[in-house]
Amino acid sequence: MNKTNLHILFACSELTPWVKTGGLADVCGSLPQALKQAGIDVRIILPGYKSVLDKVPPPEFVSLLKLPLGTVTICRSKIDDIDVLLVNHDAFTNRAGNPYMSDTDRPWPDNAFRFALFSQAVCEIAKPSGNSDWQADIVHCNDWQTGLVPALLSQHANAPATVFTIHNLAYQGNITIAEYNRLHLPEELLIQDGLEFWGQASFIKGGIAYADRINTVSPTYAEEITSKEFGCGMEGLLLHRRRILSGILNGIDLQTWDPQTDPHIATNYSANRLELKNENKLDLQKQLNLTADPDTVLFGVISRLAVQKGIDLIINAIEQLHDQNFQLALLGSGDSALQEQLKVLSDAFPERIATIFGFDEKLSHKIEAGADVFLMPSRYEPCGLNQMYSHRYGTLPLVNRVGGLADTVVDYTGDATSNTKDANGFVIDSADAELLSRGMLKAIACFDDKSTWLQLQQNAMMADYSWAESASHYIRMYEDIAA
Ligand code: ADP
């Protein structure tokens, strides 16, 4: 089968521009578009969250499905010219806010029910049926919320093949056996080689154990997750399935993240007009009440506030460097203890450290454009998007050498073997506050060497992160399965 007649059902739990909690949404918003442009017939399927239904024009009714866990209606909407099937049920359509969490940052208590129901709907739509005008050849599932799909489809003859993409292995959708039984999910799947996971049932393990192909969102993360350090308990199974496991680096949305046209930033600029980037720095400093000073290095952070992201390391490193001349603009949401510590820092140094808590798309663009260095000392990072956005904006990332960060950022050595022609940022070798503070000092010193800095910025801005490149790898994987 060649790509022009491949039909892909793309199942996901978030989708830019409609519903986003992190990078998963951006990938799901971009990859299907790139597949479509490459000639693949792709349809997306997404829960019909209230926040989505409030945003889109009334979707067209498609069908009513009676599933083991309840009855859902399927409606059709569109993003550009891609069909998006919305799975509507009270558990999605009558709940405002975040798709997974309550306002108090706790997972919704019925998440297992919600995503089991969603997975049943995906399977029902994917299964061959005589009266459908469209038949999926492959169901492409993403993260634990769709992990049951490959497992459930494995019980059906003639079911389409499945791809399972791991965007973050640490979020697993694990539930007690009692809860599994309450959901009346198939007993035969609850085996050691199936969904059973250390005395629990694991949704993500459904994807890992049953999919025809597994991939992660960077080559290095694909390697890392077969080790004890990064495997989150799944390393044995992943090693066992290594033959069908690969890593495909995410692309980024080059239109949304383009300093030449970005409507959110004060002044548009390009690699040839990098002096204009300074206007964005001054604008950001003004907006955040930082001292307006082009010569002070401004570090930027846009992140979930989570241990994964090394926010504690940033706090610690800043405490070590408090007598140095630098500024920090941090935008984040999440862990309240981290927020508290960050607030103490910004209260102590209001003219140098600005912390903004919440989710703010526009400000995230302003930080990418206005910062000099983007801090991302993640303990693990499946791919990471902000280091690639940073490259595009001539903002040099300072990262830990893990996952997609290792695959995209080339450290400026700054020594006699100087690699000025290739370097596009700064890399530390482990998630450690001392190393991070040294990395920050190195960046501050490099910033004073204007010609080197400009060269590194230009290297960064030349990187090609187009989705077309990533999509071509996915298409090869689909063709491989279909063959
Ligand atoms: P993850 O998915 O692990 O959170 P990624 O780097 O893959 O990390 O993607 C995070 C995405 O979410 C990026 O597009 C980033 O700009 C965005 N983001 C994270 N936190 C915020 C925030 N507080 N406000 C605006 N955008 C944010």
C-alpha cells in the first residue's frame, strides 16, 4: 500500500489550538496537518470536552455508539480541512477546565472511566464495518489516554494495525485491579504480558505491549527508556520490544513560531536583523518591571512547574548566583510549593527576577523573543519544544543532556577547540544545580563576546525543525506496517 491510499485514525486527548496542557497538544495539532500535506488521508479523534465545544461551531452529528461503558455521540468538526471526530459524553461535555485535572490540581477521580470510554469509542470507529464510508488502516495512538486502544483492538480479527507514540512515559494511567474490574474491562488483557503492572493495571502498558509499532518523540529518549533510570518500570518490556521501538524527533509549527511574523511580539526580526531582537528584550523588561538594560543577560523559562523540568535546580542555581548580574523571566504553572519558592526569589529581587504564574500563550512568545538564554535543565525530556522555539528566535538554550534536548542542542565549548561554527546553545551533563549555575556563568561570559554570540544565534536560527521532515519518518513507519 502506498501513502496515497493510507487511512490513519489519529487518536489524542489534546489538540492545539483547541485544548492544550503541554507539548502533546502541539504535536497533535501539527503532525496530522503535515501528514495530510504529504498525501495521507488522516482523521483525528478527540474527546468532546466542554472547552472545545464552547470554541468550535456546532459540530455535525455523525452517529450514536452504544459502548460497554456507556453511550456516546460522535460529531464531526474540522481543523483546516482535516475532519476531527469528537466523542461526546457527559464526562467530557459537562466539565469545564483542564482535561485531566480539577482546579485544585488533582486528577479527576473518574479519569480511568473517561479515557477507557474514549478508547472504546476509538476502537468502535476503527473496527471494519460494512456501512462506513471510511476505514482506518492504522490507528495512531498517543500517550496513556489512548493506551487501551491497541490492547482492545488486539481482541478483534481484522482490526487495523496500531502505532503507539510515547510523549511522556512517566504519565502511565495506572489504576488498581479493583478499579479495572469495576470498569468491566476484559479480564484476558490483565496478564503479565498485557496490562498488568506491578499489581496494578496500566493504560500506557496497553500501548507498549500490544501496538504494532512504538515510537517516542526523539531518538535519544527512545534509547533512554530502555534503561532503569528513565524506563519508569517499563524498561524490561521496552527492551523486549526494542525491534519495533524507534525515535522520531518532533517538528514545530513554523508559522506560529516565527519571529519574522509573530503578532504577539513587539518587533519582528530575522537572522539578518538580529539587532531588532533587543526591542523585544526591552519590551519584556518593561512589561515585567525588570530594569530596562540591554547589556544584562536575561534568562527565560516557560514551563510546567514540575520536578521533571528541573525548576528546583533553577531556584537553587539562582540562589548560588544571586550576586551576579543577570535577570530571569519565568512563566509557569503547576506545583504550588515550587511557585511559593519562586515567589520568595522574585520578592527578594523584583528588579531582576520576574515570575508569572498561569498559562499565557502571548507572554510565552514575548519571552522567547525577549530572552537571551532559555533555561531548560530537565531531568528527562522526551523531546521538548521550547529549546526548538528558542533556536528559531535566536535565544540560546541552556539544557541538560537528555532526550530531545541532547538531540537538538550543540554545546558551545568555549575552549581552544572552539566549535563556534556548530554550537547553538549550552549543555550541562547532568541535572545538577552546581552544573547549572556554572552553565549560566558560561552563558553570561559568552554574551559579552558579541561576535561569538551572534554566530551562535545565527547557527541556532538555521536549524530545520519542519514537520515535513518528522512526518516523512512517520509515513515510512506506516508504510512499513502496511506492507
Ligand atoms: P511538556 O509537554 O513536557 O510540558 P514541552 O516542551 O514538550 O513540555 O511543551 C510545552 C509546551 O507548553 C510549549 O509549547 C510551551 O511553550 C507551553 N507552555 C508550558 N507552560 C506554559 C505556560 N505557563 N504558558 C504558556 N505556554 C506554556
